[in-house]
Amino acid sequence: MNFAQLLFPDFSLILIGYLLCRHTALDRKVWEPIESLVYYFLFPVLLFHSIVKSPLDLDATSSLMAAAFTLGLCAIALTYSLPHWPLLGRRLDRRLHAASAQVGFRFNSFIALALASKVAGPQGLQLIAVIIGVCVPLFNVGAVWPMAHHAGKGFARELLRNPLIMATAGGLMANLLGFSVPFWLEPTVSRIGQSSLPLGLMAAGAGMQLGSLHTAKALGVAVLAVKHLGMPLMAWGIARLFGLDSTQTSVLLMFSAVPTASTCYVLATRMGYNGPYVAGLVTLSTLLGMVSLPFALGLLGR
């Protein structure tokens, strides 16, 4: 499989978003409300629908769920251990680390959902929905707690306001209760979900910026190394540990190597942290995804 060709359409949308934002009248003033629309409405609808539309076979997916949860815990632990590393730890600003650590384990759901069916066929979308259902609450807890702690804000309040957690919890509950979207509403819901992917990818490109990275180079290198090298290697070992089949392994490896969430800098800014620095890390992560995805799917996937 030619992974460069497979990934080109989605990364080209990211590039288009960047070029439109930087070189046309469609600047950040245009993309900020689009970003909010995708984050607070379009993407939660897609996430809810992806989880609800196919009944979950908990027996068949239990190993994948356990593997994804283990991978998430390991990535969070590794990222938050950085201030305690010899030599490196003394060079890290704790407050800046609290804001940027999320880059080391969160994932861009737009890209993950766009790639899942290409990597693993029709089953891929359901499998990535299962992983998202397991990891979105975990990763949001990991992202919000240290920032809420350092900023003196209520952790539970910040967590309950997250639309991704609400959509995931609602989708899992509805699926387990046997709820399905009414047939007359299905086309509308599907089109809302389909529109979120290209808009989300272009919004990720529009948000790319590198200007503030010089303020903490060591922290940036360490966090991105966890995300684009550490997570794929951990995913490969965990897939073997839990005995995942080839399809589940491919989806888990893809999930581990996708760029970090474009909403990292939105969350950091909203909670009073250095948003431009986090945005720079998100930008580099998006670019590094073009290397880590072929590495995970091609080299480790063998």
C-alpha cells in the first residue's frame, strides 16, 4: 500500500486551509468561527453518529478497547514524566509544560476518522470510533486536569463543558441501549458528519503557526518525540501484548501516529495559557504526521 498516496488528499486539505488563511481574505477572522462550528457542533454529531450507527460487539472489541486505554495511559504517563527526567527536567517551565503536554498524547480526530476507512476498510470507521470512545474522555482528563490545577480552575466544570466527551458518552450510552438514528433523519445527520471532515482538516491548516516555538525548544522536541515516535512504538508493543488481529493492529497504529489535536491550542488559550506556543507544536505535529504515519503503518505494521 502506498501510504504517501493514501495520506495525500487529507494533508492537501490541511495545506489548502493554511494557504487560504495566509494568502487570501479568508484569514483567521473567518476560520475562528468555522473552527468553533466544527468543534462544538459538526464534529460531535459525526462522533455520536459513528458510534451509534453500528452495534458494538463488546466481546470482539474488548481487546482493542483495553489496548487503546493502555496506550493512552502510557502516553499520558510518559508525557507528564518529562519534568522528572535528568538534565531535561531542569530546563522545562512547569506551567508551559502543563499547557503543552497534551500535544504528546492527544490526536486529531478529523484526520483519524478520515483515514480509518482507507487503512482498514468499512470496519475501520467502527474500530476508530471505539478507540475514540475509550480515549477521548481519558485524554481530555489528562489534558484538562494539570491546566485546571495550575490555573486554579474547576476540573469537573472544564471537563463537563467539553463537547467531545458529551458526544462520546452519549453515543456509547445510546449504542448500548440499542438506540438508532431515525431513518428520516439519517441523511441529514450523515451530511453534517461528512461536512465536518474537510472543514476540520482545513481549519487545522488555517491554525498552523510556528512563531513562538523558540521560547522552549527542548520541551517541544521532547513532547513531539513522545507523540510521533514513542506512541507508535508503544502501540506496536501493546498490539502484540493484547493479541490484536491485523485489522485492529493497523487501526491502533494509525491512531497512535496521527497528528495531535488541533484543539490543543484552543484549550490552552481558553484556560489562560500560552496558546501561540501550543499552536506551534500543533503545526509541527501536523507536519510530522506525514512521516510518523508511514512509519507506523509501513514499518511497524509489517
